[in-house]
Amino acid sequence: MIQLANPWGLLALLALPAILAIHMYHRRFLPLEVAGLHLWTSQTRQSLAGRRREKLPITWSLIFELAAALLLAVVLSEPHVGGLNQAVHLVAVLDNSASMSAKPPGRDTLSFRDAAVKELEGRAAKLPRGSVVTLILSGHRPVMLAGPAVPWSEAKPRLDQWQPISPRHAFEPAWDLALQLVEAAGRILFISDHLPSDKDTPEKLECVAVGRGLDNMAISDARWTFDASTGKGQVFLRVQNRSRRPLNLELQGRAGERVVFRRSAALAEEGASSFEADVPGGLGKLSVELVSEGDGLALDNRVELIEPRVRAVTAAVEVPDASSARAVRKVLEALTDVQIGEQAAAHLVFAPAGTLPESNPRRWWAGIGPMSRASGDLEAAKDIAGPYLCDKRHPLLDGVVLAGVVWGGVQPIEYDVTPLVSSGELVLIARLNGTRAVEYVFNIDLSRSNLADSPDWPILLANFVELRRESLPGLPRGNYRLGEDVRFRLFEGDGDTSAAAGQLSLLHNGKSKSIARTSLVEIPAPEEIGVFDLKDGENLIGRFAVNFFDAEESDLRGLVPGRRSASVKTTASSIALDDPYSWAILALLAVIIAAILADWLVLKRT
Amino acid sequence: MLNDLEVQRAADTYQLGLPKSPAAGRSGELLGRGTGSSLEFQEYRQYVPGDDIRHLDWGAYARSDTLMVRLFREEISPRTEILLDASRSMTSGGALKQHVARQLAALFALLSGRLGGRPAVMLLDDRECVPLGLDSLGRLEAHAFVGRATPAELLSDHRVPLKRRAVRILISDFLFPHDPAALVRRLATEASALWLVQLLSGWEAAPTLLGGRRLVDIETALESDLVLDRGTIDAYLQRLSALKHELLRNCRRAHAVFVSLVADRGLVSLCRDELCSAGILRIA
């Protein structure tokens, strides 16, 4: 079937009757007067006055000119014969989740990723000449691996570098991007290890699943804690058997070449087990490897852990009331890595709420009531049994429920505050506005309240301390999950004391990436696993590890191969990017030029 | 045309190659076939009354008592009829053809006149044919070659006043449909000598490749679209050669002379080569 990309080109066919008319009425032979015409030919005719209609002379010139005009019309109309010249835009969405890295047991088997590449290569080989492809990797933020609309030769090298590693994510953003790129014409191909739900996929989407059910053993969680008091650390590991049969496993922790711990166990089908190992302090980095027979996914068998750094918080308790001070101290002493010290060196201060502190960004402040110790104010203070309105979004109140708490000694607050906990019109906990420091007011008289005896009190203070600890300069943690953003404070206050040190950069696997130098540094979730170094100029200021922990991606049992065609056929006809100079068009152009030259030669001879 | 430099030079160089015994003519410088009063002795015969007694050979009478009359070759001044084809065909191929034709006519007339003959140039066209003598040859140059009638048609229609025993010279291209045998027979009848001079233009004698052309007969206005390639030209040349051959064959049969000239060679070359070779001219 022949399709015309530019039907208007057929208007060139109007040249055919024009050429015929010219040959019909135009006297092509120049007149030459001779004597003795009978000696030249016996076929003569009597010329009459005026132009007369003659029989159309079928000459080579006429044939060549008609052929040139006809072929020119064909070229201008850009014919596409069948699929040979029907260029399409293939938009392929590749499932970038880590499960695509799984590989069935056996030496000659292909991983799901390799099978996807092979499938795509097969599709590309069948594409008509001049077709283009766009490769999109799924993820929380879809990534265009190649494109938009590039030749397959350009996309192939990028496809070879593709290594699926993302944790579980939705495919819709990638599909939406594909639909935007493919527009009205073209095909969308989604290659995954499983077929998505039929009702969730777009109508234009053709789905190919290259996965199959596999057994897998995975490290689903890993932590490394350090006790500064003992100088020892402890590694917690959780291993899950994502298979339908019992499997033996062996865990091995190494610090460099040194084996720090080794564990062996047998896990029942779909079973899970936790492992703990004491590790000495000062190891810095630990590599844990899981070995299991018939394991489908290697990505979740290895974790890199960074030894946590002690980030101690110094707190000063300046509350004059002894019972209140005791209630605060009791909680602070129970918290790890918190030391009680003098106000001048403290990161946070518990002080009377009635006296506002100096505004110091490096020193957080918690004002403990009562707001006024005047007898009249104390008598007028109210005791409240609820209900309490809490701003649950605030991290200070994370886990705070205030069930059964009697809030006593509540007085009006005359400061400019933002309420965090209130009851009716009374503000119970609030953050002070108009100050550079982080300052909270606890509008409470602990001697008249049972808050200090409730579970909410240590939670409240622990939240306060941890918030302060997180705001200390440096990485708050050493180990992150893949897909987790990394945030840390580079410096406190207005001034960057390390500004002269150099450029802030993130190093991983020999690649360096610049980071904006601000007080609060936010590193978007790294897309690779491993150990990352933070450097300020040439100085190493931090190190963290990113590991793959995703129980859903580690579960390969439900994967099945399959195909599902698009429910709506796209009109994959010619597209604007089609190369108009295909070999057929070039051949036609050559024939046109030859016809014109032949016509010129014929006319020259005549 | 008599003042034409080439004609004058040729007239000074050549003379007409007339036959030894022209058929007839007034008393002149050429010997006639009959007896006359020239000094060239021819034969004796017996005196019959009426003979010129000045030619009695008294010596023979003394020896034989028989009156014998000495007969001398008569000297004649031949009439030369120069028939110049003045049809449009003589204008084909440019102006050179008709110019040389006029030169030839003038040269023949001039040479004939120098021999004491009575040249009469007759322009053959549609108009009434009025012989031009030497004194009126000036009209030759002004005469336009616009006739459409061919010499064959004019002769068959008796529109050419031919005299008996005249030397006839026909200058034409002969590129008109005709029967060479009939034409030569007609011209040779009662002519003391007949010369047919065919004058062609250079392209007519040797056409070049011109490609596609609409050939238009300059006289009949008939036309035909032809591609003047090698094959067409070869066919034309074959027919032209056959025409020449027929004219030549019939001329031989009638004791006439046929010569074919190419106007592009010029009068001087034509006189020196072709006309001398054919015996129409000889060095004076």
C-alpha cells in the first residue's frame, strides 16, 4: 500500500497536460526553406495559413519530459510504500526498578535487563528506515535515557550503559512523559519484568514483560549503632527469604580484608531473621555480604555501612524550680549522646519562660513556665485537662498524644508566638517569632501538671534534643536508603566559617559532583548505591553510604513474562522527522535528472 | 552585372567553347555547317545556275571543261540563348546562388557577344519572357527571383521563345520535379548546341546535420518535418545524384553538355575548373 506524505505534491501532475499542450501546439522544428523538397521526402503536406492542430508527435523529447514531470510529482508527494518508508517514532519506557537486574540461575541465562535490551534491539531492527526512538527510564523522576527522537544508532550506546537500580516506584510519570513525546503518531513500548494492571496502563501502551518468578534472599535492613560510652558498635541486619522454599544463608561482615563477623542460618520459605553483631569502634566502614544458593537478585545481597559519628548535644538546665529542673534532667540523662553542661557551651538551654533569652542561632532555648511567678498570676493560671489541639506536622510533637495529661498553670502569653499545642484560646506550647534562634515556650507549671509523669514528656524533650542534634553541622547519619534525600547543615548561623576552604563536592566511584554551598545542604536522592564522600575543597568533611533496601523489589516470586498490545492503535504514519531522502527518493531524483539531460540532448540534436 | 569584376576578369580569360560547326547563325566569325563565304575551302561541285560565279574554279574548268564551283565553309555569328531559371528556388541557400547564376548568365552573354553572336538572356519566371540583349543586361541584376513556375513547365507551355539553331544554355538548379529526358529533348530540339548548367548552393550539394527541421519547399510551399540526420541526408544525396545522372545521360544522348556547379566555390573557381573541364569555356 502506497501512502503519500505530501499529497499536495500531486499538483505537479498538472505539468503533464501542459507538456502535452506544448508539444501539441508548439512547432518544435524550425522551418528551413529548401529547393526541391521532393528530393528530401515524398511525404509532404500543404501548409495552410495560421496555426493548425496537428497530430501529437510522439518524440523522445515528449517522453523524457513527461517522465521527468511524472517522477517529480512522485518525489514531491513523498510516497511511502508499505512499511519500507514508513518512519515511526518509537518511545520505549524501560522499567528502571532494581528487580530488572535479576538474573535466573544458570550460566547462559539472560538477566531481565539484558532480555529487555534484546527485546528493544529486536524492535529497533524492524523499524522502518528513518525511524527514531526515545528511551525513558521509569522512576520517581523519569529520566530520558536517549532522545527525544534520536536514531537508534545514537540511542544504543546509552542503552548499553543502563543498569536498573531504582527502588519500587510508580510508572505513571514515565508513561505520561512518553505520551507527551509520542503525540499523535508513533508507538509506546513499556518493557518491564511484569505486566502492569490493565486498567492502569494507557490505551496506547504496548507492554512486554521479560521477568519470571525467581527465588531471592535479601538484606532488607541494616543499621550500625555506636555507643560512645563503651566505644563499641553494633550492627543490626535483617534478612528475608523471598522464595517458596527454605534456603541456607551465610552473612559475612568485612572491614577491608578483615572479617569482622560471620553468620550462618537457614531461613524457612518466606521467613525473615535478624542478626546482630558487635563490632569494635573505629572501623569506619563495613561491608556486609549475603551468600545464598539460587539467589535471583544480587543487588540486595550486599550493603556498605558507615560507622556513625557521635553527635553529642550539650544541654543546660537553668530552670529555677527544683522539681521542674529535675524533670528535665531526668529525661536528658536518659537520652544517649546528651551531656548537661554550662549555658555558655550549651547547644540548648532550658530556662524560665518568663525571661526571653538573647537571640543566638547556635543556642536553642526552651522556656519552661510558669510565665509569671507573681502570686496573682499564679492564682489566675488555669489547669486544663484537654482537649488539646496539636500541630502534628511539627517534628517537636512527633509521637506526642497528651492522653490523660492535665496541663496546669497556663497563663496568657504576651509574646509573638506560633502555637503548636493549644486548648481553646490558650496557647500551651508555641514557637517564638521574630528571633533568629529556635525558641519554644512551654506554657506550663510542671508542679501543677502531670505532664512530666506522662510518656509524652520524654518524647517531647527527646524530639527537642534530636531536632537540635540534627541541626548540628555535619551529616546527621552515615547510612541512607536508596531513594532517600540526604540533608545536612554545613554551618550554623549567618557566617560560613569554612567558606575559604573551597568548593563543596560529592564524590562517588571516581565521579565528582558540585554541591551548592548553603547553610542547609540538600542532596537529592542518589541514584546509585555505595559510599559517597563529601569534600570541602580537599578536606573530607563527611562520608555516607547508600544501600538498596526495598522488600517489594526483592520479592521476585510474582514476576511472569507476557505481552499485551496497545488497546488503541496509533497512526504510525509518516512523521515530520522522517528522512525524505531515502534511497528510493534519491534514485527517483537521479532518474529525473537523467530524463532532463536526455531531453536536453534530444532537443540539442533537433 | 556586366561591370562585375569577376565577370570581367573571366570574360578576359575565357571564351565560349562552342562547337566547331554551329548549326546556324548570321554571317560571323564562326564557321557554319553549310557552305559560305569564309576562306576555308570545303569541297568542289558542279556549277548550277544561281551559284556565285565568283566561286567558279577557272583552273578546274580549263583542265576538265567542266564548271566547278569551289565551296567554302560559311562563317556564322551564332545566336546564344541563355535561359536563366529565375524561380524562387534559385534564392535558396542564401544570396550567393542567385548571384553566381547572374554572373554566369552575364559571362555567357558577354563571351557570346565577343564572338559576334547575338546573346539573349531569358529569365524564366512567371512573367512574360523577354529576351535581354547585351545592351539590356543591366536589368538582370535588378530582376527578382520570385517565380514559382519551373523551367520545365514554362517550356512545355511554350512560354519561352526559343529560336532554331541557337546555342542554348540553361542555368538552373534543376531542383524541381521534372522528367530529365523530356526536358533535355525539349531543349535540344532545333538547338545547335545545348548546355545545361546546374547551379546548387553549398548546402544543397552537401547538406549538414541540422537535426529536426520543418522543410518548406520554397516554390510550392509544401512542407515536411524531417530530422536531418545522416540517414536522411544520404537518401537526399542519392536522389540528387540520380537526378544528375539522368540529366547527364540524356544530355549525352542529345549531344548536350551537363555540368553541375556549387555556387559557394565562386565564379573564378567554377570557370577554371568545372566549366573548362566540361568544355563550356576554354582559355582565350
